[in-house]
Amino acid sequence: MESGPAIFVGTVFALFGGGLLVWTTVRVRQGEPVAVGVNRVASATLAGVAGAGALALGMWCFTRA
């Protein structure tokens, strides 16, 4: 019974992390800022780390299911 919520949360984290990484990659490749008013390198790095962290957390949730 407890595997249902773990699968749901894992899916949410994986989709968010993957979407954030794809969006960040597209913005960087187009030469556009990831966040307005922030250093481009810092914002891309922070968004990349957050996306990778969300993916890792999603994978961890899947191992608990």
C-alpha cells in the first residue's frame, strides 16, 4: 500500500527535474538568461544542480517503492 505514494512522488520529482534540465539547456544554448537579473553562469549552475537533485530524489523514491 505504501508503494503508491512513493511512485507518485518519484514521478513528480523526475518530471520536474527532467523538465528543469531541458528548459535550462535550451535557454543556455540559445544564449538567453535562465533567470532575469542574475548572473547567467550562476543561474544556469543553480538550475542545473536543482534539476539534477530533483532527478536524484525521484530515483531514490522509486527505489523505496
